[in-house]
Amino acid sequence: MPGFGDIVKKTFYLGVGLAAYAGEQAGSKVAELRSQVQKLADEMVERGEMNTEEARRFVEDMMKQAQQQSQTNVEAEKKPAAEPRRIEILEDDEQFTEKVSSPDNVDSLRQQVLNLQEELKRLQRDK
């Protein structure tokens, strides 16, 4: 049975490996993006839509924008939501509405809610 130290070591190595892999993936995506932007700029120079200096600035600006966008996305993912996400039901099914609003079903639902409340109280007491 592996010891705690072995588990910690393996966890650390896994984290380092994942970080390295993510870095490689990000690097390849950036290189691919740069290649595509450079190709677009070269085509625009060939067509006479911009000169080489403008093309160089265009590529640099696009890469800066991509990096800023990526940083903004990472920061947005780190921030917790200010409020819970709202769920909106867009489909109104008449049959469902009829089933829910029927007197027998409403009484059944009320009883289920009461049963759940009692179960919750019992669980809280058992703690």
C-alpha cells in the first residue's frame, strides 16, 4: 500500500504534467493563430490592401487582442457569479399545465412537500 508521501508525490507530478501539457496546447494554439493571421496579412499585402509595415502592425495587434481576450476569459472564469444563474422555461405545454393544476395533483404535491419537510427536520435533528 503506497504511503501518504507517495500519493503526494504522484499528485504533484500529475499537476506538473497537466500544467506542462496545457502550456504546450496553449503554445500550439498561439502559433496556429499567429500563422493564420500572418497568412491573412500576406494575402492583403499581395492584393495591395496594405503595405508590409501595416501588415506587421496588424499581426502584432491581432496577437495582443487574442492574448487580452484570453486573459479576460480566464479572469471571468475565476470570478464567482454575483447571483445564481436564472433558469427560464420557454416552452409552455398545456397538458403539463393541466396535470399540475388538477386538484388531485396539487394535493399530492403538497403532501410530498410536507413529507420532504418532515424528513429534512428529522435529518437535521439526527446530526
